Amino acid sequence: MKKNVTLKQIAKELGVSVSTVSKSLRDNEEIGLETRQKIQAFAKMYNYKPNSIALNLRNKSTNSIAIILPQIVNHFFTNVVQGIESEANRRNYNVIIAVSNDSFEKEVLNMETLVNGSIDGFILSVAKETMKRGDYHHFNETISQGVPIVMFDREVQEVNCDKVVIDDVQGAKEATQKLLKTGCKRIVFITTEDFVSVGNLRLKGYKEALIESQIEIDDALIIKVKDQFSSDEIEKFIFQELEKLIQIYPDVDGLIGVNEFYTITAANYFKKKGSKIPGEVSIIAFSDGDLPKYSYPSLTAVRQHGREMGEAAAKLLLDKLEGITPEEEYQTIVIETELKERESTK
Amino acid sequence: MKKNVTLKQIAKELGVSVSTVSKSLRDNEEIGLETRQKIQAFAKMYNYKPNSIALNLRNKSTNSIAIILPQIVNHFFTNVVQGIESEANRRNYNVIIAVSNDSFEKEVLNMETLVNGSIDGFILSVAKETMKRGDYHHFNETISQGVPIVMFDREVQEVNCDKVVIDDVQGAKEATQKLLKTGCKRIVFITTEDFVSVGNLRLKGYKEALIESQIEIDDALIIKVKDQFSSDEIEKFIFQELEKLIQIYPDVDGLIGVNEFYTITAANYFKKKGSKIPGEVSIIAFSDGDLPKYSYPSLTAVRQHGREMGEAAAKLLLDKLEGITPEEEYQTIVIETELKERESTK
DNA sequence: TTGTAAGCGTTATCAG
DNA sequence: CTGATAACGCTTACAA
């Protein structure tokens, strides 16, 4: 095991000073061509790589940004990561990812361990638990220490920073309108509990579309799934609720779910019942993932353009880091959704 | 924006030396109780956090490990990450994730940017492109620089390091045996091209099971999907191949796919044809993911115990980092698979 | 009990 | 053209 060579070692071997080596390797004209080339050759031979920790310490900048994701296995987040990476790599930044698992504590921990020098800025989507608690001190502290944050998707109004969000209201509205236009009269909406901003906004869009079409909003058609449910409990709960609903309204003919799991579970309920999709029930999911695509029949989905979001978020962050945008000026960029029509709607 | 306080600043404010501050904050008995407490209080007030970069540089150790994943949106990898995180956090290590996107170049780049001081060791699953090229210099160089690597799932024999693998052969064998036992006579096997070790091993298990049951291996039943296909092309290809196959063998009654996408696509083919699952065709997927679970009917799957793999991998790495295991002693841990029976088999 | 100084690997500044 | 020195923030012998 040969540890990485350092400037010092090279200098000693070659009988020159450390600064000469440093300059030579950065191809500084100050150093005589001959010496420079000799040193460069030697360094290449020994596979010299500058120690990035030392560089970071010296430069007070790491050229790295961190993404903190609530969950890692989420197609939408993945797309966002790809967008961030493409923009960041283009601008010579390194990207590392940490996962909060939707836990407040892990979110705080992750930020604390990274904030002290390891990275220059954060791009994050807020953990559910954090939203529930409403405790945002870690965000504000980070920002006030000069480490900028860009929030995407799940953001909190209480924190003043750059944001990239989806037009959730509009997306849900369009989905609802699509169902209405194809003749649906009684549309079920499956969403999360109220404290999740995204679920709330989507519910708002659903309601707006109904109101604009002069359809009365019926709270019985809105199913709210508890956050702490396991996936088995979610299935059980959704099946139960739909069962009850169908008793009251046998003529349910449309359904929108705020994520792919809720939606596909509901779709499976109707498949089990033998209902025709989209003949008897039309279904739309919010999702960038594979579930709707590989489902049979495949599900129409509201796509969230994760990649674009990521690019926008990275742009905001890097512009701030590089002083292109003034420090105290925050923007919120809204990314439009797209209705990807598949087989589950007419 | 108030930057983080440094020892120096605290020292100046309090009119003591930097080392006094340092010692006090580490609660060193050397320093008088009074001074110590005063300094500690002051530090707390100013929210002092040691600069981790400086610590890393000094200690030549970061207490961080990096995971390099071929893809991020993969339920199996996610489970592995969780396993790694739980073991690493328990032992006070931080985990960061980087993604190679199955690209050789990105894999090399990621390792190079991280290896110079940012992390103490790697846990990784080899990118497909790397396996195809057979170029493993970056692994060997990293190891010879004293940064240990643990490979999981996709490993290469040519590199001498700790490994955690799945018993792919056994998993595929059991899946095949399950189908045989429930009466299947003609089992299709959908796999990757030969250079992907995992696909190959699974194919081997399939063949072994057939041979042991004295069934002749029919290469026509083995579909190999090209790696560079997009997901639409995969669907088209699998549909085509199955169509051809059904012409020759209308009595195909079983199918195993080496990943969830291939399998679910094949399942959709049979659904489209109107075949009963599992009445006419029984299906088994290799997967830890959601697709088989949420499919209708849900698919029986070979589970890979990602979490355990992650824990085992982290244990191997950390034991090496902490000198618990000798440096030049490499182990390969084999994790058993589990057949999760669902609705797609009898 | 407290402080000084060296060192981790690098670069920028200034002097030779 | 080359080299010594200081600095980034921290720890730790060793002095005082």
C-alpha cells in the first residue's frame, strides 16, 4: 500500500522546494520550462493527485454540493438528482447525496455533518416529519452561516430561500379536467394528510376544477391516507375506504391519487372487483415512476419533470455560490406538470 | 451571515490561546475547571462547530464512507443503502452516495474525486459498462493507495477485495424448482447479455435445476435482452421474442426474468394475450422492488435481502478501516435469497 | 494550569 | 526563475 504522493515528497525526491513543485504542476510560467516538465513527468509517474481535503481547507470551498432526499427509491427524486448532476458537473461541481428517510432527526444530522466544510450548499426536499413538527431552525441556521439552500418539491414557506416547485395545483386541476372532459361525474381523490404541502396543493387543484365546472365538492370522495401506515396498511385502508364509498356511490367513475402507490392500489381494487379501466373507471396518478407505466392497463399520469427541476435547482444554487445572484435575493421557480396519457383514461 | 466561529476567534475573544480553547472543548483535565467551563459556555453561545475539513486533514481520516451505485432508482440498492447506513451510523461513520449511472467514466470520476481525502473507503456495485470493458485499474489503484473497497452484488473476480454477493445461482435454481414442482414443463428464462455476471449466474441456476430434473435445456427458451435497449425497445423486443416463442411452443407455462422490468413486461404480454396467470403461465421475478408487489396479479419474486447485504458490506469495510481485520485478508460473504410467493405461481 | 510550535497538504505572496 | 513563509482550522507534544 503506497499512500498518495504529496508535493513535499516530490519536492524532496527532486531536490526542489514545495512551491516550485506546486507551481510547476499548475503549469505556472514562472517556473522554467525544463524544471516544469521534469516535475510534471515525475508527478505523472508517481500518479500524483492533489489532496482535496487540503485544497478545501485552503480555499474554504469544496466545489461540492449535497442533495438531501427524503427517500432514495423514488423515481421523481431520481430524475431530480440527474438534473442536478448534469448542471453541477457541467459547472465542475461534485454532487453527493444523503438521505433523511423522512426523519427530522436524520435531516438535522445530515445537515450538521455536512455543513462544516464538506460542502458549499444544499439542495433538498423537506422531510415529512420536519413539516409535521414545523421546526425549521436547522435550515435557518445553515443559511445564516452562509451556506445556501435550495428547496425543491417539498418546501416550507417559513424559510426564506430559493425554491423550485411544481405547479401542483395546476397539475391536479388538469388531471381533474381531463376526467371531467371524458365524462366522469364522480371522481375520487386519494391524498395524504393535511400537513404535507404537496398533497394539499393537489387537493386544491382538484377542488378548483370541480368548482369551475360547477360540481359540488363531496368530502366523502376525498380519501386521506395516514402517513404512518405501512404499505400493507395503506392497501387495507384504501380497499376499505373504496369499498365503503362504492356502497354509497356505485357510480364512481374516476379516480386521482397523489402518488403512484395510492393510485395503483386503488386501481388494483377496481381490477379485483372486475371493473373495466377505463370503461367504468378512469384513473390518473401523480408520478414520474415506473408503476403506472408498467401497470396493466398502464395508467395516465401527471408527470413532474424532475430533471428540469433538478437543473433549475442546481442553477439557482450555483449562481448563488458563484456570486452571480445576490445573496439576499430569493426566487421561486415554478415548473409546469405534464399529463402523460396512457391507457387508464379515455 | 455569520460564518462559523473558529477556535482562533474564541481564543482571541477570551484572551487565551488556541490550544487552551481546543483542550477545554475536548474537556481535557489539563485545563482548570473554571477556564474550561467559561470557554465551553462561550463556545456554546457562539454555536461553535469544529470544522470537519480541518479535522480530516489533521487526522488523515474522515469517518465517512462512500457508496457508489450504478443506479439510484432501484429498490434493491436502496435496501442495501439502508443496511449500510444503519451499520455505519451505529459505528459513527457518515455515508455519502454517488451514482455511476452504469457508466465507466462516471465511476472512475466519482472514485477519483472522492479518494483524495474525502472518504475512508468505498462500498460499490460495479457499473455495467465497466464489466463490459473489463477495465478495473481504478479499483486496483484505489486499493493500492490504501483505500479499501467492498463490492456488493455486481463484483469482478479480477479485483482482490472484500465482497458481498447474492447466491444468484441458488436463487434462480429455487425459482426454477418451484415452477417445476407446480407442474411447469416449458419455462422461459429472460436474462441480460453474457457480460453481466448476475444474469449469467442466474441463468446457470436455471440450467442446473433443469438438468437435475432431467429436462433438456432448450436455448430457444432463453431470451437475452440487449443492454443498450431503451425501456420501449425492451418491451418491443420481449413482446416479439415471446410471440415467436409461442408460435413454436404454444405450451409455454412458466417464466422467470432476471429483473423486475423484464418480468413485468413479459407478464403484460401474457395479460394482453388473455392468458391466465398463474392458471396458464406461472411467473417469477428477480426483484426487491415494488413492481411485482403492486402488479395485478402480484408476482412471486426472488428477494435479495438488500438490507442484510448492506450491513454485511459495511461491517467488512469498517472492520478493515479500524484495523480489526488484517489488511490483506479478503472475504466473500454470500447472502441467501428468499422466494417470496405471491399470486403469479401456484 | 496555560501557552508555544509543529504539522496535516496546499497555494499565494514576497523575497532572493 | 526559485524558494521561504504564512495561512486555512485543528490537535498535541512539549515548554514554561
